[in-house]
Amino acid sequence: MESTKLEEIPRPKVGASLAFRQMAVNGINWPGVFWIFMVHAGALIAPFYFTWSGFFLCLFLIWVSGSLGVCLGYHRYLTHGGFDTYPPVRWVLVLLGQLSGEGSVLAWVANHRKHHMLSDREGDPHSPRDGGLWAHMLWLFPARCRARKVEHYKRFVPDLLKDPVVPFLDMLFLPANLALALALFLAGALAWDTATGISFLAWGMFARSLYVFHVTWLINSATHMWGYRNYETTDNSRNLWWVGLLAFGEGWHNNHHAFQTVARHGHKPWEIDTTYWVIWSMEKMGLVWNVVRMAPRAKAG
């Protein structure tokens, strides 16, 4: 598959002003804004309740919710169909993605499929052509009315709506995250003391979510602004090494935009892709199959 270079489309880098204009017209996504604020506020207390057990719990849950939940589950499997798996594995991946705190499965997948359809063009939910800060997080702040949301889902995730379990899990986004927060606190408090419970909550829930949030958002913003290109694509996607390392291989974004369904995002020997290592391991264990390998070579950039 040979792709063409992006035809430059003049668009102002407005960022914050665009967010304010859209919020003035459509209203504010108060639940989303409150959730993002709470994660950032909660992470502020983490340094005051540092424990090594809380810190390593944070690292483990970053991998579970970030790599397994978002990168492998939400992105490479549910959004792009990079492999097939059993329904129970599918539902577990949905739950892990929900526990990232980034948003419900239907919203996440629908927004990302729309991003690929209109990448760096008019209608892209989070293009840096509308400002780096907009692409990073401000695009989440304007509200969307229920009718538009339903239409959005019908257009971009009809396959997930037909699943007998996924829409139900989608409704459990907030309860699941609240249950996780409570479980983390109780695990620390009952096994050790109240201070350890707060440490588990601060590090395992808030600091962990803060990392997963911003690393994922860097893929929307930074990897469409900086880095190198292995392939010519119809957008501004780039490979950015430090995002690749922080995001379990998701930062090789130009590779991904050139071959969207391919399960492996790192195409060069130095492009480390730990999420693909997990997919490879799951394939060897018989948990996944029909893994999409490298497509026909695109034109090098």
C-alpha cells in the first residue's frame, strides 16, 4: 500500500481559544473535567505518602492498565483489529482499558477511529494543527450532547455495540474505577495501616492514572509534531523515540499510521515495542490468533 504526502491544509494553531469557543457553544464536559482534575489533585498527595510498595504497585498498574488495557486492548485490538481472541479475553481487555481511567471503551474507540479517518484534517478530534495543548488534553473539555454521542457510536463502533457484554462494561466505567480506588485503599489499610492505604490509593490510582493519561495524550500531540518518518502518509504522524519508550511502543506513530491494522508498531530494530512482545507471547499461549503482520511495504519517507 503506497500512501501520499499530506496536502498542507492551513489551520490556525489556536488551542485554548478553540476549547473556550467550543465550550461556549456546546457547554462543558463537567464529568470529564472533574475526573481529570481529581486525578491530578490526587497525584499531588502521592509524594507525601511515599512507600516502596505503593511505588511498585504504581509501576505494575501502569503496565496493566496502560500497556495491556489501552495499548493492547483499546488500541491494537478493539480499534484496529490487529488480532483475534476469545470473548472472555476480549472482555478482560475491555475492563483493563476501562481501569486506565481514560474513558469508557465505546468513547475511546470511537474517537480513535474518527481520528484515523480524518487524521490532521478538518474533523480530527485532536489534531495539533488546532494547537498542541488542544491535541494533548483540551479537546476533552467541550461537552457533546447525548444525541450526538449516540450517532457517534453508531457510526464508529457498530461492531462493539453488537457485542453482548461490551456496552454493559462501558456503563461500568465510573463504578469500576471507584471500586478499584476503594480496593487499593483497603488493601493497604488492612494489610498494613491507614497511611499505607492512602499510599496505595495515591500511587496506585492517581499517580498511575496521571502517567497513563499524559503518555497517551503525548501520542495525540507530540507524535504529530516532532520526530522522524519511515513512511509517507496523509497526515503529520511521526516516530518519537522517547514517547515510544514511555508508551510501550505506541510512540512509533508514523509506522502505525502507515499500517494501521498491523499489530507491531516498531518496524526498525531500535524501535522497541513491548506491547507487541505481549501479543507475541499471548499468540504462543494460544490466547490470540490471526495476528496482523507487516503489510506490503509503503513508500519510505
